[in-house]
Amino acid sequence: MWVVITAAMVTVAAVAFEWFQLASSQSEEQLDWRVLRIPVLLLLNLCFTILIATALAFYCWLRLSKSLPELQGWHLQSPKSEFRAKQATSEYDFDRYLAQEEKVFEELDAFITGEWATQAAGTYNRFNQDSLCNPASILEHNWNRSRVLIHEDPVGGVLLVHGLSDSPYSLRRLGERLHSEGYTVIWLRVPGHGTNPHALAEVCWNDWTEAVKVAMKGLRSKLPEKLPLFLAGYSNGAALSVHYALSTLDDAALPPVKAIVVFSPMIGINPLAKITHLSNAVSLISRNEKTKWSHIYAEIDPFKYSSWPMNANSQAWSTTQGVEKKLAALQKAGRMKEVPPILAMQSAVDSTVSVPRLISALFARLKSDNNELVLFDINRVDNLSNLINFSLENSILPVLQQDDHDYRLTIVRNANHTPEQMVLATRVKGEWQEQPIHDRWPAGMISLSHVAVPIAPDDLIYGDSSITHGLSLGSISMRAEPNALMIPSTLFVRCRQNPFYTLMENRVVAWLSEIHANERAQV
């Protein structure tokens, strides 16, 4: 790298010398020759600058990777039977998907009881069969796996799609409620998830989109043809849900969707995620497998990976771009009215996805007041005001204050004159209405987070401090320097559950009922 830097400095000096010579030159012939040489030297300088930046980035990437903890078996191996997009032929159905998933978990169990057994010591390790974190022992069903709940007298069907590094568990509560309301429900385990982190390092976003198509066809086959189908997705699963719904508009072979419910939808993310495409190249050049990883943490969460492969960012970026291309094409063709109604639940503060991008890229394009965006504002009680970063308002408020959009906007926020009182402030066609609610912010909670939105306060794993039995990651408390722990410090700071969950869940059920009613009225 020092050779490249030295060469670049020599080139800069040569350009400066040429400029000096050109300024002092008297001969026409010398002027022509020097005028030609200067652009050549500038081009060389640009090339060397790019080389320097690339070498510096590679060096920093490699140094950061070397500082990561040692990789374990679950970072280096994963089941080979995982579903791939190329398998989704016309003969491949959801029953075959479930049978293939069975093989995936058989392979995972073989790793856990075999090669990984000596690496998985400790009370808190999901790959230790005797651990509190063992997902198979927490509930009757292993919620890392797909699940189907058939309703004997269904009103419709719902496919639930979880988020990145996540599992069907994140939408467990919602799916159970929807089943009790009369829906046949499928929780889809998206390829690369629910097993071990290395699986997420190997998967491609096309595997996810094809799996959603297979699952939707499976859901359609389990219901009478006249009954409607719905999608509900969280985070990356929300983007996949929107992508599928948009795909149905140009593919008659795909079962159509009547409406979509999304939680913390991954419609826009940091563009820097795009450069993680280079992780495989960096790993190949450096011969260091750690360069494929952003974080290596202890795997204490039974239903979500703690370690994070670079490929996760790369594929998430590709997913958001796939959605954006379809939305842009529909808008250009004047077909946005064909998009099924969307209900979105989103925290105003979200470090994972871009809230302004959700509004401008998706909701600002929608053409019906059946669409609704529900935002959970930050806690604005007076005694915490000097502790809150209000910079989020600079990017979100200008977009929200535009009254020329058709979608309904609902904000869960503090009342203006009585901050402890919470209200639903709803805007429909430029008119605002307020309704007081009984829910309150828990003491010390400033905001929701990306991961909190679909989780109830009494959740067994991510619930609040009142959960004292079993494994409760939502109430975990430790004191140490961050670098002394093999778990992220955000685990102690980031909100993991939604105190307004019941209100939100009731709104989802009511909104789906409204869609049913509108459809019956049109018939």
C-alpha cells in the first residue's frame, strides 16, 4: 500500500511540475506537448487515488475482521438441504418445501449433537441442547420452523413472513390472533433463517422471493377459491411481501393478494449496504473467513441470529432495490391504483430502516385512502426532553406535513397539553382528529425500535421486566465494559417490546375486516 501512496505522491508532484513548465513555456510546440501530458498525468493521479482508497478500505476491513472473536462451527457450516430458487419448478409445492425443511433441521441437529457439541458449552447458547436458549425446549413448537394452522371455517388466509436473521417467532402472537379471528395462517421460515448464522451467509434474495411464491400457492391450495389471501410481513419480510404483491400484477400464475400488513418495513436502508457485495472478494484475496462477517456474538437468542454476516446486508439491499424497481415501473405506467391496500406499523425512530424513505418511496405513491401508515412517536414527556435527540424531525416532519397524499396517517403520541396522556392523531384527506387511549409509555422508555414493533409486552422471550420465568432477553441486565461481553450493548438499551401492541393488533384485525367489508360492498 505504501508503494501505491508513494507513486500517487510522485504523480501529484509531476502534475504540479508540468503546470509550472506550461506557465513558463514560450514555444507553441512545447505548449501543445505539455497540454497533452497534463490530462494524462491527471488520469494517472485519479487511478492512483482510487487504488489508494481501495487499498485503505481493504486494509481497514481486514484489520476490523481480525479483531472479531474466533469463528465457531455455526459460522462455518450450515445444512446443505436448504431451499434454493432454482428448485421452484412448476411441480414444486409447499408440501415439498416443508419436507425439505425437515431435512434441513435433521442436518442441523446432526451438527449440534456432533461437530459443534464441544463448541457449544455454556448456559446461554442456542446450539447447546441443555441450554435455556435451546429453541426446541421453550415452547411445544420450535418457532424457528414454518407452521400451518388450518381454520375449519375460514374467512381468508394469511401468510406471515419474518424479518432478516429472524424466524417465524416474531409474528407468532399476531398469527395466533388472526387464526382465532377465522383465518387459515401460514408462518413461513424464509431460507437461510432459523438454523444457524452461516446459512444467512450463503443465501440469495431470489431464494426468499421464490419461497414466498411457493408458500402463497400453498396457502391458496388450502382455501376455497372465493376466499381472499393476505400478506403480513416484518422488516425484510415486509419488503418480500410488497415485492410478491407487485409481482402478481404482471404474473397471472401467482395467487393475487387482497391487502398487505407490514411492520417496520425494510423499504429503504443505508446505501452503504451495497458495498458488502465485496465481502466474498475480500475473503478470497485475504484468505480470511472473518471478512465475511460484520459482528460475531454469542448466540443467546433462540429465535434470532446474534452474529451478522455481510451477505445479509447485501441481500437486503438487493431486496429493497427489487421493490423500488417494481414501484417505479408501476408509477411510470400509471398503475399504482392496482397495488393492494397496505397498512404499515412503524416506529418514528428506527436505526435499521429509513422512515422518510418508507414515506416517499411507498406511501407517497399510493392512490387510495384504504392505505394507512401508523407511526409510533417518541415519548415527549417534559422531564425527559433534554435527553432526547429530536433530529429525526428534520427528515420525517417535512414529508409528513405534505397534505396532498391519499393515504391515512395515524400517529400514536403524547397529548399536547397533558404529555402523560396518549392519543391517536389521525389525518384523513388533510383533516386531523384526536382520540385519547389508555396505553402509556412505561417508565424510562423513550421510543420503540425496529425490533420492538411486532412484540407484545408479555412476550416470553422479549417481554419487559415483569417476565421473571425462563429466558427473558427483554429484561436482561448486566454491568460491564462493552468489550468485556460477547453480546451487543444494544441488548440493554434497545427497546424489545411494544407497549401499544394490543392497540396495534386490534387495528390490524379491524383493518382487515374493513377490507373484507369493502370487497363485499363492491360485489
